[in-house]
Amino acid sequence: MPLIDELRRNVFARIRAQTSSSTVATVTIQGSSNVTSATGGTFAIAQDGMERNLEVVETRLTRAQVIEKAKTAGVPQRVQVGPTCGLYALGMVMDSWNEKDPKNPTAIVQDLDLRGKGKQYTREPTTSERILDYAQGEGFTALGEMFTATQLAATARHFGYDATTHLKATLDDLYKVLDAGHPAIVGFDVDYNGNPTNSGGERAHYAVIEGYFDDKGERYLIARHGWGVQKDHIWKASDFDASWKALQTTTFYGTPGDGVIPRQFGLDMTHELPEPSKMSLPDAGNGRAHIFESLGTKIVEVVPKGEQPVGGVR
Amino acid sequence: MISRLATSRLPVAKGVTREQVARAPSPGRGKSVGDNAKGDRVVQDVVDGVVARLDASGQPRDTVKVACAQDPLTPGLVAVSEDGSRALVMSCKEMHGEPSLVLVDFTKGSATTVRSFVGPGWVVGGFLGDKVLCLSQRLGDEPQLSVWLGDKCVWSVAGMQQPCVPARVSPEVLALVVCPKPDELTQTGPSSLCALDVTSGALAPLAPAAGTRVLARPGELVVEGGSERVVVKI
């Protein structure tokens, strides 16, 4: 685990510049009564008598540097099109493995992505098959929504990966996956800024957790997801823990089992959109479906064939 | 001296009561409902691209078209004017970006863009008497919330805030829910009901609170839409 505490202790570390002892310099600075040179470098005697080393350099670890130091399983960004966060999260993980070894497969989510190189995808697909086409064909999804984590893992296996689902996962399970250098695909409830919240599951969303670190007694996660509103998010692990436990119900399907789903954004709804054939979410009443058993506290671990997942079921 | 005068205009919390409340039922995917102190209700449906007043039976009337491309997960919040004739809503050109604050006038049947910006983020409006306020939240790697009164930025803070419709306390003072000092790592933090002097930019936290709208009533401010209803006597 990255020792960000230690890194941050050095945030204000002062580094004395290496200079020749024979260097003599005269510098006039505001507030100095005189200027002299000592054992090396340029010094000023301030009015209060304190000696100031003018060559002291202040270093600071930026937020971006903290992220880079702590990421053990970084993934390339993909910006999702449509309600397809899980499929784009899977695409990001496939991209990361493909980046490590081009023999590892990767695929784009849908044909629309071809218009968005650098945004909807960064790695050249190794197959002409689309992730969304497969998930729809299997009856996992209508528009790209993936409310069942095991079906997302099954999709990853179809595209040539070994993939497991950690059921009833804890934060400790998450850290084990990350310690192995594996990105972790997780569901959570998302706020307007792309951060964890608790809306009871109404804003269920997928993210890829890329690493974690401790700072001042608090544990933080580094996350990336398909909105692309921030390069990498830093979340308190405790906030995320509350959020993935908050995935209780959704109105996405209306009443599950009635065969149709309510009108959705961006669709010509002159016809009714059928529920996906393998959607089996329990009815929660009042036009809602339970999602905790299928999505809450789940980790989808996707690794190349030959590499062992740290846990989960197939 | 100027800042002292500004601070003196700001209300002081004389008492806070909190009441746990049940989560309000979702108005439906891609829908957002706002109301004013009189109970006039307005709905925005980003799926259909319309904004409408709701009658007593909850049926839409006086529908005005407002094209939207935002994610139905984040439709935006609706602010309703004191007389119920106008509303402020968000319209985005992308799922989570290119947001505009749109003023809908139901009497004229018009929709006018008040403020917009390029890039990821969201906007929330508020009425300050006849004036229109815009809270614009830029996201990205250097997120920032700015409060605009016309073309003047009256207050801003680095970090990410939660959307919440503000309320007018007096002609110069606004009540809003923000985190005054977000954490440097997460760029977020616990929010408080705050009073903002729009003429000086002075901000005074009144009480910790979270929600989606502030109501200003004589002698008290109320924060609703969160897990608890917070009433602050001022």
C-alpha cells in the first residue's frame, strides 16, 4: 500500500540547493538589513536577525501526484454514451490489460464509439464484436444498463477474460484485489459530481477502483468512471462503503416482470421497450425493483486468462 | 469597516432543530419537481424535454419546451419564483456537460438562457426578488462553484458542492447550502446552511445541513430534501 502519509510529511520538506562553497553573492531583498554569504549558497540576514537561505526550494506533492503514487491498478478513461456505465467500466479494465500486453483482448462498447477515439476508447479493439451487442443478445440489458454484477462478469468472460464476482464484498476484499494490481469494478450510488452518495440506489452507477492510500488516519480510494467529469476521483473509503451498501432499489424497469420498461431518454418510444429476458430483479413495489442482491457490495474482478483472481465466484 | 457592515447584515443562528425524514419518492426517471413557499409546483422532464406547472391534482399545464441532453440520473433542480409564474431549470448539451441555466416564463410561454458554460458541470438557479441567481459548478480537475448575480460573480469556492436551490433572506442576503472549505484531497466536504451577502461576498455558516432546497420564512430558514429537515431560527 502506498505510504502517502510519509509522502505528505515531505510536502513542505526543504531541500538545500547544492552550491559551491566559494560562491559569494550579494542579493538585495526587501526587509533585509544586509546580505552575506556563508558556507555556500546565497543568504540574507533579515531585520529580525534570522538568516534566510535564498536557495531553499519548497516542494509540494500535488493532488495529481498523490493519485499517481497511489494507483496500483490504473485504467485508461472511456466516456460512456447512454446508460452504459458498467460496460464502459469493463472496457476501461480491458484497455488496461491490453495496454500491459497487446495480446490481451479489448473491445469497444458500441459502433457509436468509433466516432470518439480518445474519448469513447483509446486502445484499438482486438475484435469487431461490440460489448453492448453481446450483452443485449444475451438478454442481460436493454440499453446497456447492468444491474446484475454477475452478468457483467459473464460478459468479460465472453470477451476472453477470467472474471469473478465477489459477493457480499467488504472493503478488505476490495483492498486485496487492488493489492494484487487488479482493477476492481464496483457499483455505487452517484451524486451530481460523480462521487458516492446515498439515494437508495436510484442513481446506481459503476466505477473502477484503481488504488487506495491512507492520509492522516483516513483511508481513501482512487476511482474512475464513465462520466469523465474528473480524471480521477478521490473518495473517502467510508463514503464509498456507505454508498455501495445504499444500492437498494431502482425505478429503471418500472415494475419488474411486467415485460416492458418505462420511456427512456433519447429513444423513439413509438414502441414499448421490452425488459431484457434475463433481468430477474425482485419487485420492490411502487414501480421499483430490488437491486441490492444483484449489485450492492459486489466487486467484479477481471484478469487475463492465466492470471488468478484473488477471490469471487464464476 | 466595509466588511463589518456586510457581516452585520448577515443573520445569526439562534436555534437549530432537526427532524429525520423519510426519503421522498422519486418523481420518476429524468424528472425533477420544485416548488415555492406558496406550494406552486413545477416539473421538468428531461426525457420529454418539457417544463410544466402542475395543477392541484398534479397534472401538467402551461407546458414549455426546453431541450435537454443531460443524464436522466442528474436532471437538475427546479427553482420556482415567489408568484409561481417563472422557473429556473438546467439544460445540458451533453450528458454531464455544457450546462445552461434556463428561465422559463409560463405567462409568456418562453424559455431564455440566463447563463451557460463550456465543459463538465451543472447549474442551479435561484430567485433573489426580481433578480436571478446562478450557482455554476464546474467539474474537472480544478472544480469550482461560483455564485453569479447577473454578470457579477459574488462568491466562489474551489471544490465540488451539492446542488441546492437557494433562498432569499433579504434584498442583499441569500441563504444557501455549501461546504465553505472542501477537503483538498476529495475536493468535497460536509455542507452547512450559510448566509451570503451578495454585495460584499461575506459568507457566514449558520448550521450543518444538507438538502436540495432552502426555504426562507419569517424568522427561520428551512433546509429540505436531505435525510433530515433542518430548521434554523434567525
